[in-house]
Amino acid sequence: MALMPLIYLALFFLPVNGAAYNLQSRNNCRKAKVAVLGAGVAGITAAQALSNNSVEDFVIVEYNSEIGGRCRHAEFGNDSHGKPYTIELGANWIQGTVTEGGPENPIWTLVKKYKIVNHFSNLSSLITYDPSGPVDYKAKLDEFETAYAEVEQDAGYILSENLQDRSFRSGLRLADYKPGGDAQAQAMEWYEMDFEYAQMPDVSSQEFTVGNYNSTFYGFSEVNNFVTDQRGYNTFIHGEASTFLRPNDTRLLLNTIVTNITWGPSGVTIDNEDGSCIEADYAICTFSVGVLQSDAITFSPELPRWKKIAIETFQLGIYTKIFMQFPPDKIFWDKNTQFLLYASKDRGYYPVYQPLDIADFLPGSGILVATVVTDQSLRIEEQDDETTKQELLVVLRQMFGEDAVPEPIDFMYPRWGKTPWARGSYSNWPPGLTLEGHQNLRANNERLWYAGEATSPEFYGYLHGAYFEGKYVGESIAACLNGSNDCAPERYYDVLTGTTNISEYSKVNGWFQSSFQTIGDVGLEGDGG
């Protein structure tokens, strides 16, 4: 990582749509033009957009002792010299990079800028297992992908012909894909769906799941790269923050927990757990859907019903990586394979394993990562590490043999569902939610605006979704503060209908590119479908 500011930036490290509510100034509150709530990708990008548009009077309020949000790493295990490895607890991939002639994923741009170490993640590099040991059922992947192609085409009809959305499970069934009690088919379905979206097809929209996939992997590229940089993936966030924040910048308020947001047509007041408060002309809330759904933060006045419906309708999945370090001289997996898939009779029960002790990743580390999502994540969050470890060892010994798998020398996993500032990993679009319904999640309440991966209708769940939304909202508020004709509130819908007309797939509802495309053939300024 060449770029100087990185030297461990741990140094930081329009009234229309709500009830009129006049804020009374409190002399003890800090004053700012803009309060940015949260210092993840969306918050830091929003603040950078403000700075780039000559708005320097802002504060960034962050729950934790460092910036980065759900792009977060930790130390784990030790190498042969006793130095711990850096592993990613949250975001780990660059998903969609760039195709010649097409737009570039901004996260990929930043990864290159800060020389973040990453490697091609080959999902086809796969060995399959069931309780009897290695069993080749990769042909079932072809069966799923044949059905997916039909689901994808059907989703295009739903969008273009203003038809009612349905669950992805319904789409699969209509494509005659019905795994039933076939554990191997269920495992392959999990690998293709849950592993990406952290939710089952049953609770995922057909229309918007396909649109989300197309926007990223057809809009940028079908490449997934896995980050192994020992400085941590969020190095790029620290790097970008250093371009507009000074060392020990007093505008960055770390270890500050927001408890109440008072909003209205004249400004926003933020009350914090430590008794401090901030009065701002505008605020940008980048809290996760899970935090907004919790009782951790109150709003004065209460949010309007259309906003509450949007918040309570959207989903936040949990994606749990379980880290195990085994003695490097007792590795039991194939070092030429990137993924191992296990078919349990209980769908989603410790299904995927990712060896990091392979060439180009973390060779010599002895690290193996298992992944579970949402329902299984919630289950293991309620039990101690030892119980989870023993459950995993039973599965691994079924896969590789009783005598082949030693006890791990280190073991850990995050509990994202119990983390108070996150309440989950990333968002998912439920069946039946229209684009207008999602726009109500994006829409501002007077001077209180919202940004994050969940507010991106095209890129929800992805880091680049958080980037685009943070940049957009930062620029929108800067336009208002600078007296631009571009200053306008976001559209919202008091009444929602059951479908979305294709003409509504436009910038007005946060839809900036076409989802009817082949790889790299569109820019990010299109509109309509």
C-alpha cells in the first residue's frame, strides 16, 4: 500500500413529507450544517461528497472507536512467528469489478487506489460432500442454473409488464426446480442463493433479486475477488477519510452513541447517550435497517406511517463466518480447491467451508472458514463457542474421516445479530415490496435524510450500494446548502399499490441504470427498467 495518508489512519480512526415540528435551539448543543450519523462506507462517502462540494461544517457521529462500519476485521490465530492474522468479520469480497467498455465498480477503483491485496474467488473450484464423505453431486449445480435462467427471464416479464412480484421460491417452482427433501440439491441451492443473499429463496423477491444480481454482475463484471490484505479491507475507508479529515479532526466523534433524533423542517437535533447533543441544518442517517427496526433510537416526532412501513418491511440478513485455525502441519483439505460444500438433511447446517491455507490466500495459516446465515446464525449466536466448535467438528469428521480432523488451535465467530450498532449483516428485498415501497425507505423526513446499502434499490446488500447512496445524499444536501436549483426532497408515497410500472424505474426512485443488460454494456445514468 503505497499511499502516504494510510500510515494508520487510526488517527481517526425542504419541508414536504412529515409533520411540521419546530426545533427549539438548545445552547448546550454543538452546531453544524450537517450531522452524518455513522462512519461506514455510506457515512464516510457522504461526508467526502459534502467536502468535495465546499461544505466543511459537518460532524460525523460514530458508535465505535474507529470508522469502517460493517467492513470490519479482527486479529485471529498466529503465524509461525507468533504474529496474528487479520481476518474479515464483515464485508470480504469485491463483487463485480469492471468490464472493458463498461462502468467500473467504485469499490474496485478504491481497492486498486490503496493496493488492497485480493484474489479471484472461483466458486467453481468446489468439492462436494455429504455425511458419508466426498460425493460428487456438482451436476445438481447445472440443474439449478438451468432453472435460474428461466427465473431470470420471468423476472424480466414481471418488471416490464407491470406484473405482481412473487418469491424467488415461487419462480424456481414455476421453472420446475423442486429440491424437496433432496439434501444435495438443497445444499447446491444454498450455495447459489443463501451464500450470496443471506436469506432463503422463500423470503426473497424474484424480481428484485434478479435485478440486484444483474445490476452488479452484468453492470460491472461477473468477477468476485476475496480480500486477504493484512491491513484490513477497510483500509480504503480510512484512506478516503484521510483526504478530507485531518489527524485528530474534531469533526469525527468516535464512541458516541445516538439515542434520539428530533427532526423537522428547520433542522435536526441529535441526542447522544453521553448527554451531548448536536443541532444541524441537515442530518444523514446511515444506520442499518436492523438498528432502525430496533428500539435503540427514538424519533421525535414519530416517523410517519409510510416510513415505518418501509423500515419494518425490508429485511436484514445475518452472514456469519466461523473461523478455525488448525495446526498447519495437519491440514486435511485439498490445497488446490477454494470451496467445500456439505449436504446436511437440515438445510443450511454448516454447508460451506472456505480454506484460506491455499496458494495466493493465506498459505501456511491453517485457517478454514465455515459460513452459516440468518436462521442458523441466530441459532449459534445463542450458544457458546465450544458448542458450535463441537458441532462443526462432527460435520468435518463426517466429511474427511474421524481421524483426519484434529482439534483447532483457535476458534471464533462474530455475533452480528447481537451487535447493537449493526443488528445483522446486510439487507435483502422481500417478495411483494414494490420499488415505490422501497423508495419510502430512501426518502427523507424533512431535513433528515437516509443513506446506506439498504437504501440502494439496485445494489442493496453490497458495499458499492452504500458508496453510491452516500455519495448521492451528500451531493443532494450540498446542493441545498449551496442554493442550487438541484435541491429537492426525495419522492415518497403515502399510498402504495401492488406493482410498479416500468416508467417508475428511474432516478426519481433511485434506479439509475437498466437491469436489462449484458456485462458492461450500460452506464450508471440510464433510466427505465
